[in-house]
Amino acid sequence: MGASIEDKTFGELGALAVEVTTPDAGIASAVLDAATTERSMIIAEACRRRDVWRLRMVGQGYDDDLAGIATRHGVEVED
């Protein structure tokens, strides 16, 4: 899961709270608050292993825009 901000940085935005829930209960929560100059961020990675979904918080920021993150990870982006 990723996000980007135009005309601001995640440092200016402040702490980013992430919460994952199901209809029955909360599963996981985290606060990402160490950003400085980043305009885009990979917030978390989700994958399924056998019958269980797993979520790993990442919090990796980039000074690029969202297209820059996609390109870094092998996605072709049209202008």
C-alpha cells in the first residue's frame, strides 16, 4: 500500500496512523511519524500465505512522486 502527497511532504503532514480491521475486530495498528522530506511512501505490504493474510508495516519514504515509487518497483508508468 502506498500513498503520495502533492505540494507537501509527509513531514509536514505529521504522524500517519494506520489501522487494519475486520467486521468483527481490529487486527493491527501502527503510527508512522519519522518522515521528513518524503512526498511518497510505501506504507505496508500485504501478502497471503496459505489461508492467512499477513501485513507488514514498511514506512519507507521517497522524495519521488507516486509514479517514481512505481518505476522503482518495475511498474511502467505512462505520462
